[in-house]
Amino acid sequence: MTELENEIVALRRFALFRGLSDPDLGVVKSLLTPFTIDSAGGILFDRGAESDGAWLLRQGLLRVEVPRGEEQVLEVARLGPGTVVGEACLLDGGPRGLRVRALEPSRLWRLDLQKFRELKRVKNPIAYKIIRNVALTICDRLRYNTTLLGSDLGEGRAVVIAPLAEVVRPQGDRPSLFSALRGLFGGG
């Protein structure tokens, strides 16, 4: 097998590329930049950082965390090979909401945001398949977190859920994620 064929096989592991053909994955490969974190503790991106693309973990272990003051962090998730992090930026391009740190040396690919936007601009169907997969991934995570939240509530506690449009308010001139999704799929 050639190196490109091996990389296409590796790309099939990522849910972000469900439904893409080998030629589609060849196009996707041209949007990717390899990246390495050489040691445990290295930060892939920090909360509030400008988005530059989605990150695909090929090898290693990452921790998704929320900083809580100077010394404390809340661990949100641990990610292993075959997972994607930071994919919401492909929909809205907003700043990062969480910090991602390597727990061991890791090899990744970055799906470049500007190259992806160009693919979208020329209305390449690959971009819209990826957008659909991002939306499905976000839905899966929301469903999982909702189930987790429900199991941790215990007896007698109440949860107030604000309407989605209130939760994802736009910041400055940037549209909300909710508005961006509605715009992608023809909503008003």
C-alpha cells in the first residue's frame, strides 16, 4: 500500500468522514496538516484561543478540560485515537470553549479551517458531508451529556433549561451556533 492509501485507511476511523469515498478522502487529505505534541502536558489549544481547524487524534491521549482559576481544572473528557476535537469551529469559527492538553506524546492532523471554508465556498459536496457529520457528532455529545446529567441529578433536584436561542446568544457581530446551523440547512 502507498502512503496515501495508508492515510486514507487511517481517515476512515474518524466519524467526521462517515460516508466519504476514497476519492473524497483524498481531497480531505489535502486539507490536513500533521502535528505532533512531543511530551505529556503540552497544550493543543486553550480556552478563548482563535479557532484554526478541527483536530484529529491519530495516536496518543488528550484531556479536554475547563480551567477553574490558576491551579484547578475540571476534566471534561479523555480522547483516544480516532477521535476529533474542536470540530464545532467548522460550523461557526468561534473561539475555543475548552482547553485540550496531551496526557502523553500525541500525533494529530489539523483539518485547516481556511481550506475547509474554501471547500465550502466552492460548494463541494464533501464539505456538506463533513458539516452533517459535525452536526451528528455534536448531537451525540449533547445526548450523552444530557443522559449523564440526568443520571447525576438524584432525587428532589430540579434543572432549568433555557431555550436554545437564549443559551447560544451571539457575541458581538458573530452569529450564534444555532443561527449558523439554521443558515447552513436553509432555516430562517
